[in-house]
Amino acid sequence: MSDVASGPAPIPASSAASYPALPHRARQLMEPSPPGPAGRAIRRFAAAHTRPIPLPLVGGVLGAGVAVALLVAGHRPGLGLALAVPLLWAPSVPALVRAREWSRLLTAALAVALGAMAAVRDAEWVVALCLLAAFGLTAVAATGARSPLGIVLATPTLPAAAARATRWLASGVSRAATGRRSEVLRWVRTAVVTLILLVVFAALLASADAVFATLLPSLDLMRLPGQVVVGVLATSVALAIASLAVRRPTWARVRLPRAAASRRAEWYVPVLALDALMLAFLLTQVVAASGGESYVRRTAGLSYAEYARAGFGQLVVVTALTLAIVAWFARRAPREDRQDRMAARTALGMLCAGALGVVVTALSRMALYVQAYGLTELRLLATVGEIVMGATLVLVLAAGIRWRARWLPLAVVRMAGLAVLALALLNPDAQMVRYNTQLLEVPVDVWHLEQLSADAVPAIAGLADPLRSCLLEARGVPQPTSVWEWNLAREQAAAVLDDATIAPRCTQGF
């Protein structure tokens, strides 16, 4: 009964050729289809490593994972977390230096600088933003991405490379254990001797100096699960970076095929229409600025302050859309001769110039908005994002001069990383204290100032009483339990609080 219900057995694809009576289309469906370009690229990526992993690289990757686990897990963000990024890159640097991959090393250095902000700033949102940017730059540098497609695929490529590298590690270790036992034993013996010497001398030095003892890891069963998780993740990332340093994916520098040029009318009509719209908007801004309060009230029914503070979000969207539209139309611009290329450059240049005017308008409106309501983290991030898009427009204009933009995607990524680094060095919490306490239009938001991190303490110490004493009175800086928790901002805040004189309890009404 079951045989009847299941129906006839399917014909194996391998034996399709033995059934000549089948139609040609049926035989084609049963035969496996050859993989496309994406499938071939994935297969080459998966089978990239034909040589076993070098044993020194194995030791470097495992050592980096163990070191990151001991420095990060169970500790407050500080020096230990700042050292995590260079430790993850350390095993791969020799291979990149031998290959003279200076561009990738430069991007990696920017990622290391962003990770170092964990030892400089205390604000959690600043540290998190820097670590997120460092991770993105690490993915771009590890894959060697230069094209837009490669940069987009850089982040998902990193975990795929970790899976590939795990097989590389396992096969290399098994080959070494079977074919090179003497070399493996020599490395194991060296590691054991080194470990014994370090343990003996570290124990003696730690008993002689209490500060040095904080450098050494302590056996804590409560921290062990977290250290294992962090160690596995760190080892995977270090192994993925090493794998990509040896053999980067083929799609890292693959560029999209050149699009067919549009007809002149189909291309120029929308571009010139947008140029005219941008020009009209900018002329409106000039007229509104010169006409002042009375003109705006007559035409829009708003005060000039209300008019200027409105629409920042829409202007940000306009800037982002302009970047996407310029990229789209640049690929399809008429380019049959020199005159076509010059006309296309002019039309797209006018669009970028108009978008720069939108950026200036958005930033001026944000300045007025901050002047009325104060500076916050979200407003500061929005301002930095708009500045980055404005700088991207400038780079696009520079690329349009010679109609070559191969350098542009990586330059934009690096510029964004530099913007995040500059924001961290600017010390946003201290800037919010200085700016918000000088506003005359609104009262001081004491609750917001109390929520700021230790980065703001030196700026708070420069305020006048009773506000200074009110804010410092509720302050406290946690003491580091080891050297790996050292942080410059917390160190400076603790020094300020130790020397500060607190006046009698503050009164509300600032």
C-alpha cells in the first residue's frame, strides 16, 4: 500500500542520458546547471586556502584571543578594551607588510585609533560609536574592499571568513600533527617553557609590587564564562582577519558593469529639472534671509526663528537622496564625445552645488534650533552626519573633474571614520556643558547635565557656583580595579573631584 501511495521512483539526474526518449527540455532540467558568477565567486572564496596555516600564525591568533578575553571580560571599558583592536590585527600585520598592502594598513590604523578612544572617553554612546566604526573599518581593511559593492559586502564577509578560516585552522593543525610532529612538539615545548617562566617570575614580581599585581589576570570563576565567550569571539575575528589578509575575496574590488548611456533627452530632463528646483530653493533661502522677520511672517505666517528651525530632517533626506541620484545618473550619463562628458559634468556639478547649499541651510537651521533648545547627543550626531554628507558631496565634485571615482568609495569610508574620531576627540559631553550653561533663552537643564559622563567633569568644574557645586556634589567616579580599567577621562574627573571644594547645598532656579 505504501509503495502504491508513494508513486514511481524519480529518475536520477546522473542517469538522464540513458533515457533518450525523454524530451530535450526534461533532460536539461535533470542535469545540474552550472553555477553563475556569484556561485563561482563563493566557491573560490570557500576553497581559497590551498596551503596549511603556518604554525606561528596559529600561535598568534590563539594568543590574541586569550589576551583579549583576559583584558576585556569582567573589566570596565578602558585600556584593556583599547588594546583589543591592535591585538586582533597583530597576527595579520606581517602578511600585509610583506604584500605591501599599505592602503589596507592605513585603514586598519584608523580602526585602531577609533578603538583607542575606549581609554580616552567615558561616555558610553561615544565609545560604542567608535567601536562600531572600528568594526566597520576593520571589515573594509581586512577584505581590501575598494568598490561600492566590496564595501557593502565587507561586513558580512567577515563572519564568512571566520567560518572558512576555522576549516583552514583545523586542516592545518591536523596536517601538522600527522606530518610534522617534531616541529609541533618543538613549538609545544617552547610554549610550555615560556609559560612556566612567566608564571614563576610574574608571581615573584606581583608579590613585590601591588600595582604590578593588578596587571596580571586572576582566577575568578564568576568571570570564566564571559572570558570564554569573549575569547572565542576574539579568536574568530583574529582568524578571519588573518585569512582575509592571506587571500581576500574576489568581490572586494569587483565593480558593477558599466551601464548603457541614456538618451540625451531622457537624461537631461530630470537632471536639469532638479537643478532648477535646487536653484529655486536656494534663492528662497537668500530672499528669506535678506527679507528677515517681516517677509517670512507675510509669506509663511511664521516667525523667522520658527521658520529657520523647521525642516532639518527633510533637508537631511534631500542631501542623502541627492548623493544616490548623482551616483545613479553618473553611471548613465551620455558620454559619446567630449562635449557630452563636459555637459554631464556641468549638470551633475550644479546638482551637487545645490545640495551643498542645502547642507549649509540644514546646518544653519540646526544651529538656531540648538540655540533655542540646547545641545544634545542626538542633535550633535545629526550635525556630524550632515557634515559628513556635505564632505562627501565635495569629494564627488572632485571625482567629477576627471570623471574617475575609483578612489571615492574608500575615501568616503575613511572620511566617515575620521569624523567619528574627531567627534570623540571633541569631547561631546564637555561641549554640551559649556554650551547649554551659556544659553539665555532657556533655563539650564540640570537633570541632563547630571546624566553626563565623567568626560564632562572638568567642564563642570569651570562653572560658577551654586551650579558647579550642585553638579559636582552628586558626582562619583568608580575606582579602577586593575590597570586595564584605566581611562583618561575618569582619571581626570577623579583628580578634579579630589581637589574640588563643594559649596553649601545648591538651590534650584538657575
